[in-house]
Amino acid sequence: MNPNDPTLRSFIEVAADSDFPIQNLPFGIFSTAAQATPRAGVAIGDYVLDLAVLQTAGLLNPGTDAVFSQPTLNAFIAMGKDSWRATRSAISALLQHDQPRLRDDATLRTQALVPMAQAQMHLPVQITGYTDFYSSKEHATNVGMMFRDPANALLPNWLHLPVGYNGRASSVVISGTDVQRPMGQVKPPSAEQPSFAACAKMDFELETAFIVGANTQLGEAVDVNHAEDLMFGMVLLNDWSARDIQQWEYVPLGPFNAKTFATSISPWIVTMDALEPFRVAGPAQEPQPLPYLQQSGAHSFDIALEVLLKPAQATTATTICKTNYGAMYWSMAQQLAHHTVSGCNLRVGDVMGSGTISGSTPDSFGSLLELSWNGQKPLTLADGVTQRSFLQDGDSVTMRGWCQGNGYRIGFGAVTGKVLPARS
């Protein structure tokens, strides 16, 4: 049976609003107090299904010894799309409500199903390359209006190529990792000279990212029509930003220390196959891109996204942004094709961020820079008193995303992080 069939039910009880029904089955890396060695798992309801246990029991046979006992998913992902699909189908079959093999084996079930509350999540892949794009027309327009000529908010190249920059992989961290406020050079417009100080305009950026699923050769360009075959799946991504540091350093080569201090990703990789039922057409592209970027058909996804902010002393978080990935101007396939058109090679586990995802209304902007319009319009939080223009120490940011099906949702879980004070 098709793993995406909306009528599928698991023998494990899954709430209707759970991010992890049987139609999802995202992959991650986890450990427990009882077994500290990181290994591969799949999320199902409120449980993690231990794939290493299933492989040892002979219920999963991806063709490589102990592939699910490794501390990253890289080896499994490198096996290719046929193996991803076969493994997801086999897991789906084991979890279906009318299949007795796992359901009726109490010992195996106890070993293989770990309560999610007991699982410690880890980075799901070894990341050797990280690229961040700038693919939301609304976000790029807002930033251009703020800092350049509002009548010419988009730079001349923006409508012709997916703008991006090569970041650093060393500071990509898993959800739940605290983020220290960075230090750096800042120069307010009123100052004659720069100074060295703690960032005063710390921000988040609501993004998604795709995980590269294949190696390519140096000099090889990926055809835009085949680019999605090289994507294993997607995660949520918070590209933390130091706006005052960025404003001073980004000319002429773009952001550097303003971005390098941390980028957070969610722990579960939702496969492209699980997202397939939620494929939608992206915005019309005008002017028409150059031939190597031209696509036909639907190449975006209906992914609802939200951001919640919780100050240290608050009892509840405030939802400050709601938007949708489907509005992104440049598709992931176009991003990948452009990334490789020069001959740049890819590696399994590379992370490629979407860039900030903003909608067309003020409550759908994907950063505090936009939501507060660079501090000119502070946000009032749920208590009616607390305001924010940028993040303060102790603030926690949570991002969530999901595709809503008929009676189920394909969710990403969450990516969270708390701001710690700058080093003294």
C-alpha cells in the first residue's frame, strides 16, 4: 500500500494533530539514557521507532550492515532514492494496524518503541557544506525598502537567479541548543568609527532547508528537472542573525560574523516522498529565468509555518508570525541547479537553507527585522505589556511547520533555541 495513503492507520495511537502520523515517518538520530550510542530512528506519534533494533531483528534490510547503528544518517542517505523509498515502505508496513509482526511481539515492541520524551535528539547528518539562499521576494523587498531605495527594493540580479552565499557548517546546531549572543564590530549611523560590542539587534530568520541526498563530481552541473532526485528531505531552520553586526560588515561581500555564530535545525528530516501530496505551484516568475533555471509544473509545497517567542519570565509564548512556504519565489530545484551550474560538487548531508520566508502581510514576516520594521514598530506580546524589537537575553524562539492533510498532518516538529548573554 502507498505509504502516503490517507486511510492508513498505525497500531500505535496517533492524535489527529500529531506531527508524526504513519503517513510521515521522518528520519532522525537519537540516543537514550539507557543506551547512549546515537542511532537512527523514525518518529511515529509520541514514539521513536529504533531502526537499529529492527535491522538487528531482520525486519529491515537496506543492504548495508548496521547502517542504522551509525551516529548519522549519511551512510543510509548515500544508498540512494530507491533505498529511501523501500525502507519507508517497509517501516510503514510494520506499523500498520492490521500487521501483527511488530504489533504482537511484546518483547520486540518494547525494545523498538522508545517514548519520545526519553529520547535525546542529535544532528541527523554530518554536515560538510551549508548554503543559505535569499529566495523570498517579500523578504528581499522588505529589506530593500528598509535599507535602500524603496522604489528599487530588489537588486538587479534578484529576479534572474537564486541569490545565496556559502556559509559555515561548523556552527549548525540541533534544536534545543542555547545560542550565545555574539560579539562583533558595530557602527551605528551616528558613530564616526566602529566599536567592538555585544550584538544589540539579535534576530531569528524563519527558514526551511533541504538535505542533499547524493554526491556529485566536481565540474558536474545538476539539471533543474532532476534536482529533486538529489534531495533526501526537509527540516526547519533558524538562521540566527546579528543585524547590527551585519549592517556594518555586509558590504561588499555579504554577511559573515553576523551569521556564523549559530544556525539551528529541527531534528527530524521529513522525506520528499512524504511531502509529495502537498506539492503546489510557486509564484509566477517574471521575467522568465534563463534556460538552466526554467521549470514546468508544481515545484513548491504547502507548508504552514509559525514562530513563537517566549521571554524568560513569561508563562506563555506568543505567536508572532504565521506564513507559508508555498510563497517562495525560487524553488529548491532551482536553488540546487544554480548552486551546481558552476561545477560546484555536492556531498551527502549538505544543508541548503531557503532564506527567510516572509508573506505579504505584516503578521507573516519571517524575522523581527521585518516584524518590528527595524525597531520602528515594536511588537507587543501576549501579556499586553512586554514589547520586542529584537531578541533579549533569555528569550526562547520556537518554529513549527506542517502540511495539513485530510484528518492528518505531516509535521516537522519544532526547532527551538534560547538566547544566552554575550560572553563577559
